[in-house]
Amino acid sequence: MRQRIAVIDFETNGASPGPDCRATEIGVAMVEDGRVVDRFQSLMNAGVWVPPMIERLTGISNAMLRDAPPAGQVMAEAARFVGDAPLVAHNAGFDRKFWDYELAQLGLARRQEFACTVLLSRRLLPQAPDHKLGTLARWAGLPDTGRAHRALADAEMAAQLWLFLGDTLDRQFQLPGIDHALLCKLQKVAAAKVGPYLRELRAAMPA
């Protein structure tokens, strides 16, 4: 895939954004021409408490966040870094909620659609053992990007999965270079109809 894409991941102190549930770390892997070309990562201090279970999962402690830059500053920098690039995340429904919430704290609103590598992998890789990010990375033999449940490592892993999904479309369906907008449509197609949908796309392509 040649298109410039921003693959993002948040670590948070809970499941649903609000005054007491905020992002604690953001990672962005910028993909272009089939590789990761740039990266952004920062902890984010939003003045919230991290429960022990989340600290064990992520390794992000309350002490680390006390020394981190303010969440608003980090989010403003992340938004500038991403610009107008289309967005991708693994389990995008989760990251989209936090992206939108943190932008709203700055009086900003998202313009781009999110593509979801969970939804796409369910449609394009039904033979995988499951569709968790770590499982897919091991199953597909993707490069090791570092500790799971840290934002940049997970963003880079999702970026590698995004590229693998593009390669799958090329190998199995002879659909090279499908863009982000078409993949956003594909992720909404019922799994049983994916094959016919992709064959129709292939038939519509110039010879």
C-alpha cells in the first residue's frame, strides 16, 4: 500500500473515556510505500489514577504519569503529527473513542474515518486462530515490535498487520494498492460476502 496512513494505539486507565477515564499513552506509526516511515509516542498526564491491574498490564505507573507532559499538549502534538492522514487501529472502536474524546478536550473534531484491522482480519484471515493483535502477529510471522500493551509497540504491530492485509489482497485476489476508503467499506461487508465483493472489485479494475 503506497498511501500514507496513521496507525494509532492508546493505552488508557479504563475502557470508556470520561473525566476519570483518559488516555495515558499514545503511539502512532506512520505507514507509506509499504513500510513504517515515522513514529510518534508519548505518555500523557490527564490527572487520572491508574488501577493496579492496568499498571500490571501496561507497565505504566502513576509515578510515570506524574512526570509525563500534559495530555492536552501531547494530543495537540499527535494531531499535528497525523494531520489529514487516514486512520487505522486494531479494535478501532476503542481507539476511536479516545481519539475523539481527547481531541474534543482541545475543541477539535476528527475528520478522517478509521479502518479497523480486527474487522479486516476477520474478513481476510478467517483461518487465523483468533484475531487478537498478538496472535495475528505470531501467526503471520510479523516482526517483533516490542512489549505488548505499550502504545508505540502495539501501533507498529498493527501497522505491520495492515501491510500484511494489503499483501493478502494482492496475493489472493490480485487487488494491489487498494486504498483506505475501500478497506473501510470492506470491513462493513458481511464475512460470507467478502469473496464475491472482492471478485467484483477485481472485475471492475482496468485490465
